[in-house]
Amino acid sequence: MVFIQNLIQIIYYVMAALIAISLAKSLFKRKKNGNWVYDIMYAYCLIPFVLRVLHIK
């Protein structure tokens, strides 16, 4: 049971990292919608992933 829990946690971190990287990459590659509202939206989406990786709930 502990092995499965650790496996699920590793899979979660990998998925969170992939989503965070794709969001960060699209944040810097934007050509349109470049105002600060979209920056706040991207930051709001990235913060939960960063907190989980740092083990802050």
C-alpha cells in the first residue's frame, strides 16, 4: 500500500511539473492578450503546482 501511495505521489508531481512548464512556456510565448489580467490568470494557475512541489498545503 505504501508503494502505491509513493507511486501516485510521484505521478502527481510529474503531471504537475508538465502542466506548470507548459503554462510557463505559453506565458512567455504569447503574441496576443498580453495585458496584466492574463499574467494574473497564469500566476493563479501556477501557484498551486509550486505549493504542492514545495509541500506547502
